Amino acid sequence: MAEKTISRLVRSPRVERLRILYFINGFDPGGAEHGLLTLVESGFFSGHDLRVMGICRGRGGLADALHASLGEGKLKIVDDGEDLTLRGCILAAFELAREIGHFRPDAIVLSLKQANLIGRFALMAFPGIGCISFEHISRYRARRAKVIYGYLLRALSGRVGEVWADCRETLVSTRSYFKPGSRFWKFLLTISARNGPKFTLSLCGQFLPVEVRR
């Protein structure tokens, strides 16, 4: 029986148009956030209907830059504050469920740990939607955070169908946060700041669905 995976890092003239929702903590000037902007600007989601939802606005002007790249009505920010708060996370859980019901995405990309937890919980009610976990952190400095997030992420890992990572070290290290299963692991991109604050895309492809037979 053919099973549809969510993406493949190859280019093809035949691309099914997908509805994709990208759910992220916020838009601070960090690697994960700049990585999203780079993917959008490089055309990784070209040909698909991409919408982005952030739990909070964050610091700096990255949210405005992303809004300009995505276009009107494609970016939604739940909490306009700079910091991630418990209230914002709770509101985001309800807003995410509402957006899923309205937008009906084919796939949701979850970026950063809090967004991953909220997204996986919400997607339990939508089993037909593809779930991609985009990993950016290979290990936690705080032991308590590692234990708590590690336990919750592993418990909800069954909802994830595919894993992306921003470097090979992250791809290898984060496997411990997932139960054994048939997931598709991708080394997606490397972002370099060797030229100062400018981020450059080292490896990327195009987002497209493929059929894989087992």
C-alpha cells in the first residue's frame, strides 16, 4: 500500500499544491526564526499555500520581514508581546485548533519545543494531517528542561510523521526524543553567519510530496 510522506529534497516539474501551516514560538532574531525566513525567501515552499503562525511576536523586525515575504493574510501572531508566556501558549493552542479547522492544512511544521508540544497535542484531534517536527536544538543546558521537555516530547512523538533538522548534529542528537518508529529523517539546511549578521542558505531543496512503497 502506498503511503504519502510529506516532503523530499528534490526538484520536480510535477508538484501537488499543498496547504502548509508553519507553527513557531515567535520571531526573535535566532537561528530557527532566520531559518524560516530563509526558506521562504529561497522558494522552498514555492507553489504551495503557506501560512505561518507564531505564539508571540518576539524582538526585532523579523516578523515584519516575514510578513513582507509571505504577503497579506499569511502571517498570524497570537500574542503581540516580545516574550513567550503561559497565557500566550494557552491562547495559541486554541488559535491553532481554530486555524486548523479553518485552513484545513495538509501538513503542519512545528518549530521549537513549545510549539512542538502545543502542536502535537492539537493534532491529536486531526489524525489526517501530516506532522513535521523541525528540530533546532541538539541538547539543553538546563537539566530540568531536558528532563521535562524530553519526557513530554517523547510521549507525543507518535504523532510526528517526519523530522527535519538544521544540522547533522541536531538530527542525530534529537533521536532520543522520539520513540522507535518509521519516520523520515531529513538534514534540511545549514545556516551560516560567517559574513556577520547575514544568514546564508547552504543546503536546501523544494517542498514536495512523494509516494513511498514499503
